[in-house]
Amino acid sequence: FDREDMKKVQADMGTRILWYADLSKDKDAINKAVSGMSAEGFDGISLSITRTNVPDATQLEKLFASAGPRSKSGKMLFFEGNPADLPTGLHDAFDYIVLNTSGLTTAYDLVFQIDHARQFAGIPSSKLIISAAPEGKLTDIGKESIIGTAGYVVSAGPLAGLGIYNAGNDYYDPQANYKTIRAAIQLLNPSPIK
């Protein structure tokens, strides 16, 4: 059912769906992602690595030949993690860098992470995506994490966008997260229709 739904949202809504590869959980994640992306019709790969599990040159070559700006394949390549863990020469190999800011509880820490990524790691705002998750709160500004973080996509940038983790964790109560996510989308991309 997910494969059928995936094709429908790709074709009808223009949604891009990425294969998630986490090297900290699977040393063969890149090979699986590259073959799975092609076989299953995914639009790219989102790679999660840390300083302790940076892939070797052979794996990276295979990845960069399959997805991302260097590949010329039209497939997207995201990096999820601390941009300081990514060697500087690889920044241009990724379409976007996703900061996992979903666990932060203050706007102060969020702005610090954004500034750190831009100033210390050298990530341009146009490639930087920050993230949030349901049920979190930015306590110093008194806003729900998703709404508060969406505001910083605009005010701290503009940045490339907002990633929302665990959006489907309310499967049996779709109104819970849907309303908040819809409000964040409206904040970032206001609809002229009321």
C-alpha cells in the first residue's frame, strides 16, 4: 500500500520521497539506499552520518554518482546531522543539510545551532533545513516546537525549509499533528485562499 501511495503523491502532488540511510545503524546503508532508490522509485537519499561513521571514499563515490548535485541524475541528496561532522569538501555534494534541532527546547539554542552551522561549518542559509517534532515546545518563547521553529525558518534566514520528524505518530488521531503541521505550512507558504 505504501508503494502505491508513494507513486500517487509523487505524480499527483509533486511530493519528493527520499530513502533514509543511517550509517550508525547499518554499515551497508549506502549500498542499500542506492539500489533501493532506483528499484523502488525514490526521488533521492537522505544520509545520516556522524563523525565516527563517515563512509569510505568508495561508498561516497557510489553515492555521489547516484544522487545529489554532482550526479546530474535529478535525484536529491540530503545530509542529516551535525554539519561539522561532514568534511568541508563534501558540502557541495549535498542538495540540503538538515540540522536535527527537533529535540531543542529553547529558541536560543535553535538560533545558536543555526548560527553554528552557517558560521562555523560554512553552510549557506539556502542549503540549511532545520527540524522540529510534534509535542515539543520552545519554552523561552512559549510556542509549540513546530510553529516556533517554522518562524525561525523565516526570521533566521530565510533558510531552505523545515523538516518535521514523527509527523505520522498520531496515526489513529490524524487531527492532532495535522492541524499544527498545516499551521506551520501556512506560516511558511501562506495561501491566498482563506
